[in-house]
Amino acid sequence: MPVSTTPAPASLIATLPGRYYTDPEIFRKEQEKLFESMWFCAVRSADLSGPGAFRTVRVGRESIVITRSRSGELRAFLNVCRHRGARLCTEESGQVRRSLQCPYHAWTYDLDGKLIAAPNLIKMPDVDRVAYGLIKVALREWLGYAWVCLADEPPSFEDTVMYAAVERLGDAAAIEHYGTENLALGKRITYEVKANWKLIVENFMECYHCATIHPELTAVLPEFAKGYAAQYYVGHGAEFGERIQGFTVDGSAGFGKLAEVSAEQDRRYYAITVKPTVFVNLVPDHVILHRMFPLAEDRTSVECDWLYAPEVVASGADVSKSVELFHRVNVQDFAACERTQPAMSSRAYRSGGVLVPSEHHIGIFHEWLLGRLGDARA
Ligand code: FES
Ligand code: FE
């Protein structure tokens, strides 16, 4: 394969080599160094509506079970029975009365993880029921979601997760104005994307593609048609077009702005990437939150929630016009990612592609990733 010896023009900087999107060994390292080491957004808190509700979720190579305890708090555990290791909960979600029972030999744990019953347990008085309880996983709630961390010593939640919003919006209070934790779910769509999770992140971080593939979005946010990168300018939100009434598929009116949204946040769209797997989209009358679940080097499940003021959802108002706008954006973006994935293993992409100036900030993401994986730039 001839390799060009011409020096690269300063306008273009290199992407990651193709193998970062196709190599199972690199994906395994990402599971270890990212998804199992950082805070990972697992479930929406309100999906666990009352005591005894549980959800299982895959984080890196582990299965986690998240329960709502009798006191109403969320708890996370490794989904592994302490006896002989059977998977405790096999359903994605469910409801128990007061305990989780292993289907193998019936070891039974309360909703705080303590071992409370097992056949013949009475004859084993030396068994410490807390020590042989389920193994706890760190959990924090923010924006109405439960974030879990498998690390023995989790990194600071404030300095990592919450800081992403401060860094992007330029102000710690700005995201609070949307009151995301109090919003209600208007719609959830899950997308199974045949692409590496990083292609989805990179796509979200640039708007060079907006004019080509997002006609509805650029009609609402005309500055996106110029390839402006929402992630790039601290504190800047993309302004709605003059004739646009709301963040909807046809620019028609949405709902009243959320109570605390400021005058300068009104009629603007802000996007935040919370590394490694979350995107938060803020518009005056709703919040759209994407959670990615990387399943393999070439497969990612994306759960997208549209969140509105509780009274909007309770009234049965039709949210379909605002859902449709970002649903189309998602479909357009994920199709682009799926179109890119097969080429990642082509010899044409062996040493990667290039980033144009309005995409150069993606290089910061790449450096961050290489740093976490302990890889040197080739
Ligand atoms: Fe769970 Fe035996 S493996 S009770
Ligand atoms: Fe896009």
C-alpha cells in the first residue's frame, strides 16, 4: 500500500486509526478503563417507581442490578449470587415484594443486599449475612438518572460527570435551570446501532454534517447549516431561526418554557457530551437525554428519552412534533455511523481519516481516550 509522504496540511488533523473501531481487544480495554472505571449512566430513577422495583443493566462486562429499597433509596449491586455465582436477576426489569431470590439454591437477599435467608442457613450460624450479601456498586443520582461506578475508588462525580455541564455551559447553575430531575418522560426510543460507540460520540460532537443530513434540524437552527460545532464555543447555544416558534419538526410552537429557564437560554439549543456515553440536549421546553450502551466493538444500543414538564405529560398533550425532530436527527446520525462502521476495517482507513478545522475539537476526545487507555499516538 503506497503511503503518502507529503506533509499533512495544517487544516487537517488525524483521527484514530481504523482498528480503534473494530478491534475486540481495544473494545475490551475500553470496557475496563472507561465503562468499568468511570461513572456510567445506567437507568432513569423514575423507572424504578417504588420499593421492590429493579432493573438490570450491563456496565462494561458486568451485569448490575439496581433496586429501590424499602426506604425509597436506589441501590446497585453486582448481579451475581454470592453462593455459587448464578445470575440473580435475568429479567431486564421487574418488581419483587421485599427480596431477591436466587433461582438456583434459593439464597435470598433483601433490597439492601443483605443475605436474609437460604436453605439450612440456621445451621450455619457463623455466616455473616452482610459479608455474604450482594456486592455493592457505587451509585449517584443526577438529572433524574442513576449513575453507577464499578471502580473500587470512584472518581469524583462532581469533577467528572457534573463538570461536563459546567465546562460546556460555562456556568455551574445553567443546567439546573432545566430542572431535569423533576421532568416527566414523554417518550423513549431505543436504537440498535451497528456502529462503534465512538463513531456516535464523534458524530454528536461535530456539525460539519448538519447541512448534508439534517434538513429539519438546520431549518430550526440555521447556524447549524454553517457547520458550527455546538460543543466548541463555551456557553453558546444555537439560536432558533427567526420564524421558528418551537423545537419541533416543522418549527411550530412547542410548550411553555420550563419555569427556571433564563431569558438568555430561551430560544436556544445546547448540547453537552458527558463522557463516555451520555448526551444531554437542552431546549426551552424539554430535555433530550441519550444514554449509550456499548455492546461490542461494532454494536451500540442507544436509549433516548424526551423529558417534559410533568404537567405537559400529565395533560396528555401531543409531544409527537418535538419527538419527531430529534428522532429524525437520531435516525439520520445513526445511519451515517452505520455507513462509516464497515469502512473502519478497510485498508483505506488503516491509519485513519482526517478532521477539518470545525472538527478539530474531536481530537481532544481522541487524546483523552488514548490517555485513558494508556496508548501512545501512533
Ligand atoms: Fe445462588 Fe446457589 S448460586 S443460591
Ligand atoms: Fe447529527
